[in-house]
Amino acid sequence: MSMEPRERGGPIQKFWDEEGTIKQLESVKAWLLKNAKKHVASEPPTAKSLSQLVQQFIQLQEDHLGRVAKNPPFTRLPVRLFYDFTPSGSLCHILSALYKYKSDQGWRRFDLGSPSRKDANLQMCLKVEEALIEQNLHKVPIVYVKENLRDKDKDKVRDLVKKRGGQVTEDEDEATHIIHPKVDPNPDLYCRPVFRRGDKCLIHFMQMPDSSDNWGICYPENEPGDSPEEKADQYHVGVDWVSESEQYNEWMNEEDYEQDAKGNLKLNDMVMTYEELENSEEKPDKKKKSASKRKRSPSPTPTKRKSKGGSKSKRSR
């Protein structure tokens, strides 16, 4: 059975508990001890304690801002921000903001699952986002709506973007996202690798939120780098990027909806079909031996589009 999108958007525990992740968190810890010393001095973190804190914070976002949360007050942070382990990168500043808020509140410890602290913890989420924006590590979308959208879609886009905390502009050059009419995607395209570490990859599933990504053994033909790719300054995307961001209460992955300036669908070179994902889960030498025996597997029945009831400095933006 191949990897599938996760039904909920909490932390990927097997990733955050891995030795490779703990090793990467050592450099994050060193940065915090140097640059946020005032806020961590009372209880200096370890790499393992940082792993636990990150998982708790992602779970906090899922519980109160996730796809099944009732009336989420604002949009959750993009999950990609948690995968930037570089010094002074987004994860460093997320953790620095968490410790600063804890210190400012006079808390002896974090209690991210406490119902009595829900409002304070949600305020902490906003403080984290403010810190990331201040460091130019995160930018809320500034949307320009193309004239060839239907009038009712134009109004809907503007309303949903503002509801999600984004901005609308009449200046196309100022926009981070230029909204075009929807173009139907290729239904055979299933997923793509985001980054690789050893024999495992973070796998993103087409037109599913990044919080549904999964982690596991994968040897894709087109190998990704060891960290998520840098985000572009501007994207041309279909109108469904906005509606599905509203559905999941997180800004969807632009590359799943990306078009060129003329409104034609663009494809990422890393994208794979379900069969290609299956094949990539075997080591290359084994693949050759079994290729003649392998039959084409049908793509699984899509389970995405359920209703709500049912990254380096510039890289991270």
C-alpha cells in the first residue's frame, strides 16, 4: 500500500521523532541559546524538547485552526514554515516567538493543550505570525483578480481572501497571487516529493493541503533537494486555489493550481502518478528486477475535497 494523504493536519510524529530531525534541531537549539537567550535561559531546551514543542504547536494549530475546527478565528500557519531548520530561518523564529510569549506571560511551562489557555495560546499563534512577517519569512497573500473571471467569482474571491486575512489589490505588479479562471487538472497526477533525507521523502498530494503531507521511504526518479524549494514572489493560480484555501483554513500549495500568465496549466517536473509513487517506494535495484512482473495499479478513489464537516528566509514565505 503506497503512502496516502493524512486525514488530519497534526504533526507527522515519525518525522519529528526521527534521529535525523533531532540532529537538525541541534543547530536550531544553538541558535536559540545565542539569539533568544533571555527567554530560554530559565529552562534551556534540548533538541528533543524542541521536537516535542514543535509537535505540540502544530497540533494546537490543527485543533483550533484545522479543517474540522469550528469557526476558526484566523488562518493557520503554512506547514512548510516548520521544515526550515536553517539558522535564523522560519523554525528558529517560530520557536523564539513561542519562548518570548511564554516569558512575557510569566508562564513556568507551555500548556498548549489546556482548554483554559485556549485564548492565550491562540494569541500566541498570532504573535508567532507577526514575528515571521517582521522577519520577512512569511507573507500573507496579496491577490489580484483577473478581468476574465465571472463577476460572481470576482466578488467571492475578494470576500474569501479578506476573510482569510489576505489583501486584494488592483495593481497586478504588487500581487503575490494573480487569480485566473479554473483549469481542470490532470486526474492521473497524484503527488510529488517536497524534500528528501536519506531514503525518505516528504510527499505532497495534489490539491490537498500541505498539512496532509506524509513522510516515508521513496526513491523518486526526479530527486528533490534536502529542503523545500524557495517560494516564488508571484504566482498565477486558478480560482479554486482560493475556494479550497477557505475549505481547509490554510493557504493551499500554489503549485497544485499554477498557471502561466495566459491561464494555461503549468506542471511541476517532480509530479508523479499513483503507479510512479508505488514504483518509487522500492530501491532502484529491486525495481529493475520486478518491473516485468508489475501490473499497473489503478489510482485510488479520490478522498480529497471533503467538506469541512467530513521553509530559509525567502524560501519559507
